[in-house]
Amino acid sequence: MFSHRLGLLCLATTVLLATPARLASGLHHRRHVTHETSLFSRLTADILPRDDCEPADPQDTVTDRLNTLLNSSGAGYTLPLCPGESYYITAPLQFAAHDQEISTVGYPEGDDRATLVVSGVITNGTGQTTAVMGQCVDCDGIKLRHIQINGTRGNNGPISGDANIEMGGDNSGQLIEFVHSFDPRGWSCLHIAEGTFKCNNQTIQNNDIGPCGTDAFQQWADGISISCMNTVVRNNSVNNPTDGGIVVFGAPGTLVENNTIWVVNNTLLGGINMVDYDPWSGNYTNTIVRNNVIMGGFATSDEEPGEKDGTNAEDVIVKIGIAIGPRTWFGDQYYNNVSSSGTVLNNNFTGAFGYAMAISSARNFTVQGNILVGNTSFIGRRGPNCTSDDTTPNATAFVIDPALVTDSNEQSGFITVSDGDSLTCILPPDGGDYWPFGGNPSNSSSASSGQSTSSSSTSSGLSGGAKAGIAIGVILGVAAIAAATYFVRRWALERARAQGADPWRRSGYLGKGMQ
Ligand SMILES: *[C@@H]1O[C@H](CO)[C@@H](O)[C@H](O)[C@H]1NC(C)=O
Ligand SMILES: *[C@@H]1O[C@H](CO)[C@@H](O)[C@H](O)[C@H]1NC(C)=O
Ligand SMILES: *[C@@H]1O[C@H](CO)[C@@H](O)[C@H](O)[C@H]1NC(C)=O
Ligand SMILES: *[C@@H]1O[C@H](CO)[C@@H](O)[C@H](O)[C@H]1NC(C)=O
Ligand SMILES: *[C@@H]1O[C@H](CO)[C@@H](O)[C@H](O)[C@H]1NC(C)=O
Ligand SMILES: *[C@@H]1O[C@H](CO)[C@@H](O)[C@H](O)[C@H]1NC(C)=O
Ligand SMILES: *[C@@H]1O[C@H](CO)[C@@H](O)[C@H](O)[C@H]1NC(C)=O
Ligand SMILES: *[C@@H]1O[C@H](CO)[C@@H](O)[C@H](O)[C@H]1NC(C)=O
Ligand SMILES: *[C@@H]1O[C@H](CO)[C@@H](O)[C@H](O)[C@H]1NC(C)=O
Ligand SMILES: *[C@@H]1O[C@H](CO)[C@@H](O)[C@H](O)[C@H]1NC(C)=O
Ligand SMILES: *[C@@H]1O[C@H](CO)[C@@H](O)[C@H](O)[C@H]1NC(C)=O
Ligand SMILES: *[C@@H]1O[C@H](CO)[C@@H](O)[C@H](O)[C@H]1NC(C)=O
């Protein structure tokens, strides 16, 4: 062990000594110059054993070691992860008692955060999807801070299972901050579950989330999925989610503020979703979405004098900036059910969208002060999966179907449409000078890379909710009920597959409603 580490240390030293020569040769990439010091600190962090944190090596015992520390150390225990190290875990880390914390020693931000790498094998489309599970019966006040989670979906499609991070349950006072969660195998980068509707008062702040999923048909994943009441979701950045950037499942009393959601190389169905009837029966009482910024696609071509718009190498847009009401997403799948009693104030939209906001099937909503800032364009067009009996409205900033919206007050400027159903069936244009010049937070670091791959998506899409519905049996579960539910779900999924139905298009709740 020791000589192994010593060898690596020598290697590190060699790299460092060699660096000036490589610099002088002028051949290597600029990124290496600017990151030289962090490269050094990362190598030393990897190499020098430190006694204030739990090492990642040996890899074959790491999952058990970490879980044993959690389940034998009691309430208030902090599991200290080592800066810069990657932990290849083959099962979720399970919080085991109240006020436990999982974090990187020294609370670094950026690349020095320890990374949990989801590494369980996938057989037959099932396997590990979750890195951290915080839904135990005694999980009040647990904290997940300053770590990264690599869900390792890679170029594969999603598999059925829970999110990268699963917290909530019948607990309160949980905290998730400065966490980077990306590339989940399952349906979301971060999910706070409702439990038996006693989940309360969690805080999700200062995280950097994404990418999550891809925009290929039904390979989508959410950024942040909130189904816990009185949760605060603030000051997060969500980059390249593909299903909903932040999906609010009713979650009454929840405050979503000062978050930034943007896309670079994947089309996003919804920036912020208030469309899921299940599991809270559309109850958005005292839920407030305010002061968020949602950025659609921007031109990636060079700005021409006098031109307002250019091309986008990836043809990406946000289809709906903020969607309110199940119909905007699911058409009539939820019959006459509505989203009710939510408040949406002072959100900003910039870049290219299908619609900035769409409202249909809502009651007692307040929608005021939401504005377009900088350059915008509204460029979705009818896609092949828009059903023939839907008159999909032309792309424009604010649309509402007033016949299905009651007891609400909306800012002026909404265009009245006769049919606001299933709006995620629109597609971005296939190239052309339609994307406004401007910028998103990625522009400084990631120039438009590589060639144009036209990767448009469409759908009669599901919001995250449908998938949460599929996963609900697992979420509920400690005991026999969970196991039973699991097998019922598996059976249902298998039956659906056998019948040729795509399980990702069905929600458990929907199935129940149709019986
Ligand atoms: C604690 O975790 C270890 C490793 O996963 C497991 O073998 C053990 O059964 C757990 N103990 C309890 C009390 O849950
Ligand atoms: C994979 O699924 C098929 C069909 O459901 C089954 O026959 C086979 O035994 C499974 N293989 C494994 C390794 O689970
Ligand atoms: C995530 O993990 C996979 C598998 O180890 C690796 O190939 C990939 O590069 C990692 N992604 C990042 C951004 O580190
Ligand atoms: C909510 O959680 C915070 C900790 O995050 C705690 O300080 C506060 O007392 C909790 N409030 C309620 C009403 O439970
Ligand atoms: C908001 O997040 C940024 C990082 O994106 C951080 O620098 C800033 O301190 C955060 N603000 C608050 C009030 O936490
Ligand atoms: C709001 O978000 C911006 C941009 O991330 C950040 O600089 C600022 O600190 C945030 N403010 C609060 C109160 O969180
Ligand atoms: C997509 O954008 C993300 C975030 O900006 C970036 O990390 C990633 O490398 C890009 N992927 C491709 C295939 O260009
Ligand atoms: C909505 O949720 C609030 C807060 O939990 C609750 O007081 C209210 O009764 C719920 N409304 C309905 C119609 O269920
Ligand atoms: C309307 O919504 C507000 C804010 O959520 C809530 O306080 C009020 O009780 C709701 N009224 C009805 C009749 O649902
Ligand atoms: C939205 O834009 C307005 C006008 O530019 C600005 O005053 C406000 O701070 C912006 N809000 C956010 C959350 O960025
Ligand atoms: C969309 O715009 C075109 C051209 O302006 C118009 O002919 C058509 O009726 C519009 N469609 C809808 C659904 O409003
Ligand atoms: C339309 O839906 C079908 C499945 O019903 C899917 O295979 C196809 O990819 C979708 N088309 C587009 C453009 O997304």
C-alpha cells in the first residue's frame, strides 16, 4: 500500500517537474496552464494519505465501509470524504440516523469535492441508480454537503429506478448544499420525496445540477424534483436538464427562488414545472416560484453586425419556460383535474423558447411580474407527435387557455388560445438564424464545441411525476409493503413491456386513476 502511494507521489513529482518544459514547448492546451495549481492539489490529495477522512481505497470494500460508518456511528455523525477522491460505490449510501452529514473535509467547492461514482452493475436494464438515500425513519436534519455525484449513465438510456439523490420521506430539516449531481441513470438528478405526505421543511441551496438525461425521446431526466411540503429551493444552478429543470409536485408551502436554469446542448421540455397532479392532487397552496432566471438556447454562431439572431449548433430551446396546469404537459390524461393555488412572481426569461409561460387547467393561481429580458425568440413549431385534434398554438411568449383557468389573476400580455394541451410536442427549428445573440453562464467556459448534431426531441412528454409514480413503491419502502409494491411494480412494468407499451409513458398514479 505504502510503496504504491510512494510510486504515485514520484509520478506526481515527475509530472510537476516536466511541466515547465511542456509549458515552454507551447504545445499543450491552455486549460492545463490555468489549472496547473489545482492539478497539483488534486494529485496530492489523491496521493497523501490523510487521517481526517475515509479513503476511497480499497475500492472493493468502499461501499460497505461507508455504510457501516453511517449505520454504526449514530445521530450527528459526519462521514468525512477526502477532497479530490472518487468513491466507486455499488449500492446507495444510506443515512441511518438524524443529523448525520456526508461531506468533503474542508467543504471545498468545484472539482475538489469528493465524487460518489454510481458503479453498481446493470443487468437486464436494472441496477443501481441512486448514490445517496436519506429517507430512513429517523432521518430528520441530515445534511448532504460539498460533494459530487456522477450517475454514470453515459451514452446509455435511462434505467428504471430512483434519482441520483433521494432524500425526504417523513422527515424534516434536511439540507442539501454545494452538491454537484449529474448524469443520473434514473429519472432525476435530485429528488425530495413526500413519504406519507409528512415530509416537511427541507432546504436545497447553492447546488450545481446537471447535465441530467438527454433530449432523445423519453431519455429525459429532471434537474431537481420536489415533492416535499415547505421546502426551500434557492440559488441553485441547473445546467442541461432535459425533462423539467425544477419540477414542483405541488409540495404545498414550497419556495423556489433565485435559481438559474439553462440549456447548452440539450433541448429542455420545461424550465419550472407546476403540472403534476400527483402525488399532491395538484395542491400548490402557498407554493411560490419567484425571482428565477430561465435561459433558452442562444446563437452559437459569430455575431454579425446588425443581426439579431444566429444559428445554434445544437438546435436547442426550452420548450416551456414555466408550465402551469396538467393539460399543458399531459393533455387530457388527468381529465378535468387542475393545479391549484400557486404563486408565480417576477421570473425572468431570456434566449430561445417555444413558450416562456403556458397556463391551462389551473385554479386560484397568481401570475405577476414575469418578464422577458435581454434577447428572446419564440421558435417552436408543430412536431410529428402533436396529435391531429390538437390545435397547437404558435410559439409565443405567454399563452393561456382562459376557458380552463379559474379564480386566477395573471399579468397582462397573455395570448388567449383555445387549446393549451400537450405543448411539449413542439420541436425547435432544424437550423436557421432563429436564436438570439446573448449568453448563458456556460459561455465563458464552454465555447460551442464540436460539430452540429441536430438532436431535436419532442413528445407527448411526461413530467417527472410519472416517473416518480413508477418509483413510488421503492420510496415508501422499508418493510414488506415496499417489497410487495416493488414486485407488483416490476410485474406491471414487465407486463407493460410484454404488451408493447412503453413503461416510461405510464404513471403508476395514472394507472390507478383509470381503473
Ligand atoms: C450496516 O451496513 C453494513 C454494510 O452495508 C451492513 O452489512 C450491515 O448489515 C448494516 N448494519 C445495520 C445494523 O444496518
Ligand atoms: C434477463 O431477462 C430475461 C427475460 O426477462 C430473463 O430470461 C433472464 O434470465 C434475465 N437475465 C438475468 C441475468 O437476470
Ligand atoms: C463519470 O464516471 C464515468 C465512469 O467512471 C466516467 O467515464 C466519466 O468521465 C465521469 N464523468 C465526469 C464528468 O467525471
Ligand atoms: C426547518 O429546518 C431548519 C433546519 O434546516 C430548522 O432550523 C427549523 O427550525 C425548521 N423549521 C420547522 C418549522 O420545522
Ligand atoms: C449563491 O450561489 C453562488 C454560487 O452559484 C454563491 O457564490 C453565493 O454565495 C450564493 N449566495 C448565497 C446567498 O448563498
Ligand atoms: C441569487 O443568485 C445569484 C446568481 O447565482 C447570486 O449571485 C446571489 O448571491 C443569489 N442571491 C441570493 C440571496 O441567494
Ligand atoms: C454539453 O454541455 C455541457 C455543459 O455546458 C458540457 O459539459 C458538455 O461537455 C457538453 N456536451 C457535449 C456533447 O458537447
Ligand atoms: C393543500 O395543502 C395545504 C397545506 O398542506 C392544506 O392545508 C390544504 O388542506 C390542502 N388543500 C387541499 C384541497 O387538499
Ligand atoms: C388560493 O391560494 C392562496 C395562496 O396559495 C391560498 O392561501 C388560498 O387559501 C387559496 N384559496 C382557495 C379558495 O383555494
Ligand atoms: C430580472 O430582470 C430585471 C430587469 O432586468 C432585473 O431588475 C431583475 O433583477 C432580474 N431578476 C432576476 C432574478 O435576475
Ligand atoms: C399560426 O400562425 C399562422 C401564420 O401567422 C396562422 O395562419 C395560423 O392560424 C396560426 N395558428 C394558430 C393555431 O394560431
Ligand atoms: C414520437 O413518439 C414516438 C413514440 O410514440 C417516438 O418513438 C418518436 O421518437 C417521437 N418523435 C419525436 C420527433 O420525438
